[in-house]
Amino acid sequence: MPAWNAKGSSIVCARHRAFLSRRGLLTAVAAGTLAAASARIRCAEAAPDGAGSRAITPEEALARLQDGNGRYAANAPANRDFSAGRAARAGAQYPIACIVGCADARVAPDFIFDQGPGDLFVVRVAGNFMNTDGLASLEYGVSVLGAPLILVLGHSDCGAVKATIDVMKTNAVLPGHLPALIDAIRPAVDLAEKARAPDPLAEAIAQNVRHSVRRLEQAGPILAEAVAAGRVKVVGGYYEIATGKVAFL
């Protein structure tokens, strides 16, 4: 029997950690006890001083990103001392948002939104689309780390989207695993073509963001339930590299 304190909280974290084996976690999920499994992982990641998660609403998290991007675009960052809080971060992480970003070297969410280490849980892939691995990472960020916001961030002159447009026009066959990337972005290019926008590339980039936002909002069971309950909000953004500004879609 586990030991319990007066408030009914388990004081035997070590036993909880034992359940974090692959077999234990899969068994918990299969039994429909994902919430319990998440609680165990939280226990394993708890800060030494017992500090709790920085609970903020999705709207507050979005406001922080907007304010931070304003500072970045104005070249007036607030985050300069990256050593501050380093010891505390060794014990736990409490990100205010998950970012689905492009792997483009010019797109660095921590700088773009002027957030410090530990503030953003970032998933990056060329073309900022969603695959199974990325989805699992976001589920972890939401259900275990408690992030209240997911932002899908596209950007100007996206090479992955541009390549998809070119391949669809020429029927070119790309080497390696690149065809999988093209297939993931193709639906957004189709939508952009139907829209007949004056700037086909910019429209395809925006449609790619919206497509991923819709997928994440409906990704059951974890994200869809969190969105439906109002605990998590999924939004899209378009980063203009030349200005440093993010337009929220």
C-alpha cells in the first residue's frame, strides 16, 4: 500500500516512476487511464521544491506570444540573461505554449516570440505540417506539461511549400523521403489553387497553416478533448521574415 499524507497526495514518487516503463505506460493507455499515467510522469518531472505548473489560460498565453513578438520586431527583447533560472529548469519544465514551426533556419520561435528557455515546447519540421511523431509530441506537451496553447507557425517564402507547388506543376519525382513531405503539404496547395489568390505561394503557406490547425483541433482523443473542454486553444500564425512580425490567422 502506498503511503499518503494528510491531503491525500502520494509521497512515494519512486513507485510512480516504476510505472513509467514502456509496458506500464502502454498498459495504462490501453486501459483508458491516460490521466493517471500523465500524473505519474508529472511526478517524475516535478521540481525539487514542489513548484507547480504556471497555470495560465490559452488567451493569456497567446497575449504573451503577441507581446513578445512585438518586442522582437522592435528589437527590444526582454530576455537577455539566459542563466537566470537555469538551476530551477533542471528540475522541471512548464511551457506556456507548444509551437509547430518550420525547420527553416531563419525561423526560431524562442527569438520570434522573445521567450526564455523553458517557455516554449517546440516541434519543428520542414513545412510545419503535422505527422504522427509531431502529434505525439504535442499530446505530451498538452497532457503532461500542461501547455494551454498550440500555435502552428508558417512563414514567408517557405521552401517546402514552394517545392510542393513546383512538383505539382512539373510532376517531378524527388529522391529519398522528400515525396512524403510533398504529400503532406499537397492538400494546402490544392486549396490555394481553388482560392485563385493573387499570391499563390503566400496563400498556400496560409492554407497549410489552417489545414494543420483544423487537424490538431480534431485530433482525438487527447487534443480534441482538451480543445472541446476549453483547456487548450489551437491557432495559426504567419511569420514575415523581412519584418519579424507574426500575423495571427
